[in-house]
Amino acid sequence: MPVPSSVFSVLLMTADAGVQAQFKQAFRDASFTVVRDVAALRKEAARHQFDAVVVECRNTTDEVVALLEQIDPARTLIITGARTVLKKTAKTFQSLDSQNGHGPNQPK
């Protein structure tokens, strides 16, 4: 039986380097897997369990359907939205981090 990792793991689906950089800054100590499309999302989600999944939704709901087929929302933080929404969300996480002096995955 595999030993659970203490590292916070994030699956991030976006091709936008800015969104990737913002989430990596917001979750500095996390382990990131970055994918660019739904096929890669399905493949990674089937192979690994993630603590958080962030998906840039484009013009269809295929991304969300694929996500819910592979990820247990009772065990995983799921963030979905357009690129602008993801950028705003990452900035909010960064703001929270600077206000309380702790990263999102660090104990208080």
C-alpha cells in the first residue's frame, strides 16, 4: 500500500504561463503537474491522487465533465474557470498568504 505524501499536490490544466506562475507562487511548497488538454488531464488524474485540481475552462464543459469523472470532490479542492477567473483566484490566494504569513499548505 502506498504511503501518503505530506506534499500538497496540484494538477493544473492551462496553457497560460502566467496562470501557471501565479498558482506556483500562491502554493510555493506544492508539487505541480501541469497539463494542457483534457486527454492529459484524464491520464494524470487516473494515475495520481491530487489535493487540488485547477482547470482553465475554455468554451465547452468537456473539461469539467472529464474532471468529475476522475476526481473525487469529497477529497479534492477543485477550481474551474476562465483564464481571467483563475488569475484573480491565484491573486486572492497570494493575498491571503501575505496577510497571515502562512502559505496555503503550511500550518498556522
